[in-house]
Amino acid sequence: MGGRSSSRQSTTNRQSTANIVNDGDFAGLSGSVSIDESSEEIRDSNNTITETSTETNFEDAFNTDNSIVNENDNRVSYEDAFNTDNSTETNVEDAFNTDNSIVNEIDNRIVNDGDFAGSSGSITVLDGGALEIAESIALTALDNNALVVDRALDFGESAINEVGSVSVSAIDAINDNSARAMREVTDNSRFAIDSVNDFGSRVVGELSNVSGFAIDTVTDFSAEALEELTENTRVFSDNLTQVSQASMANNSQVLAAAAQSNSEDKAIIAELARNTSLAGQDIVAKSSEKMTMYMAIALAFGFVFMSFRSN
């Protein structure tokens, strides 16, 4: 018998406080804040340029956080589990298995078996001549057995002789047949060798003829192909020379025209630079000169490419 109980209690307090942060370029100020940024640039080189830039930024940043966060957690968790177990369990096992039995086994059986079972006193056995008859039969059987053995030996000897004669005859016949077969195989082999030699000679001759014809054909074709390739190469070289000459002539004309145009543009730009009193015109003139030269070179390459493509 026993008892069991358990209890648990927990208390949690949590508080959060928010601080006020007042920071920045205008910390601690109140009211309106004015910023005045002015920039003036005056440049006088026979021309008067007056630039006045005024920028005013109004910024009022009152970032004030007065919030207060209070978090109180007074949760109480109480758990009581009165699990009382007063149960009583008793296991009693008593097995009174008592065996007082008595087993008595007595075997008084009498077994009386045999040819003379159940007989008593003197027993007289009379055979009536049966023993003598049995002896005579046994002697006769022995004599017959000896005769059979003698005849069997005679038959075995004659059989061995017959087998020897047959074996000699068979061996002689086999030798004769082998000799004839070897002669026939030799003759057939010689005939086959002669046939193979003749066939090989004919095949070699045919192959020689075909190879000679093929070599002659290939030689003629190679000579013709080489002549045609030489002629095509010469024609292509002549055409390429003509195209190159025409391209060089066109290129010379284009470069001359570009140079003339460049000279005229430079003269115009120089005159414009001399007539202009503003600063930086010389730089513009040089940039224009380079741009004109680059355009002339690009046009020249374009004309050359078009001439190659048209030819």
C-alpha cells in the first residue's frame, strides 16, 4: 500500500521600458530650421557669364518616440496531479501436486516354442533312410558340378582361340584398308595441290593485269587533274592580280579625295577658330579634325571592301 502526489507552480514577471533617443543634426532644436546654400560663378573673358544658384532645404525632423511599453506577465501555472495508487497486488501460487501412486509390474509368462514344444520325457527321432539319400544327392551334385566346370574351361579355351583368329584377320583387313586409304588420300592431296597451284597462278595473273590497268588509269587521271589544277591556279592568280590593281586604284582615289576633303575641313575649322574668341575652340577644331580623318579612313576601307566583294 502506498501513495503518490506531485505539484508544480511557476511565476513569471517581465517589464519592458522604451527610451527616447533624440539625435541628429538638429537635436535639441525646436521650431523651423532654415538652410540657405548659395553659389555664384562669374567668369569674364570678353563674354560675361553670371550663374546664380540658390538652394534652400527645409527639414524639420521631430523624431520623438514617447511610447512606453509595459509588459507584465503574472501567469501562474499550478499543476497538481494527485495520482494516488493504494492498490495491493498479491500473487500466491501453491501447487500441491503429490503423487503417491505405486506401480508394480510382474511378468510371469512362460514361452514354450519349438519343434518339440509341449513334449516331455524321452524323444526319439527316426529318419527312415533320409540321411543316406541326402548324402547320395550331394555326391551326385558334386560330380555334376565338376563336369560342368571342365566343359566350361574347354569352351573358354576354344572361344579364346576363335577370338584370336578373328582378331588377326581383322587386323590384317584394317591394315590393308588403311594402306589403300593412305594411297587414295595421297593421290587426292597431290591433285588438290596441283589444282590450288593452277588456281593461284591464274589469280595472280588476273590481279597483275587489273593492278596494271588501275595504275595506268590513275596515272592518266592524275596527269589530267594536275594540268587542270595548274590552269585554274593561273586563271585565279590573274583575276586576283586584276582585282588587287583595281582595288589599289580605287583606294588611291578615295584616299586622295579624303585628303582633299580633310584639308578643306581643316582650313575651315582653322578659320573658324581664328574668328572665334571663345575659349576651347581650338580643342573643338582638333577634335573635328580627328573625326574627319577617321571618317575618311573608314570610307576608304568601305570602298575597298565593296570593290573586293563586287569582283
